[in-house]
Amino acid sequence: MAQMFDDDRTYVLGDPELEFLGSKQKLCKWRYQKFGPAWIKIGRKVLYAGSDLNSWLASRRVDPNQQNDRPPIASSADHE
């Protein structure tokens, strides 16, 4: 999988690259809910390590060709 973030960089909340994941409010909600990529908090400043962001994105990857345990998708004719 291609790296979306630079592994050697630390991203600060508010960096435009983080907007790819969502707004500041969304990231704040995720942190409150203990969801999303790992973060570092120093005082009031929130940081994200690029390697953590890439790892989290990789864990969210869905490959439909590898999901053999899912039931088949019902067609619209099945709902009539």
C-alpha cells in the first residue's frame, strides 16, 4: 500500500495533510472516543506520527477479493 503520510514526520493538529482524515472537530471526537490513529499529547498540543497514521490507514484497508467469509450481496430483485 502506498504511504499517504511521511513516516519520518510528525503532524501537528491543524496541518493541512490531516484534513485528509477529517476536520479538527472530527479528530477531537475520535480521540475522545478512543478511536482513530494513535496520537501524542504534549500539554494542549496534539501530534500524530506519520508512521502511526500510515499504520492506522493500512489497518482500515478493505480488499473485497480477500473477504470470503462475507455473505453474497443481495440484488435489488431479492428485495421485491
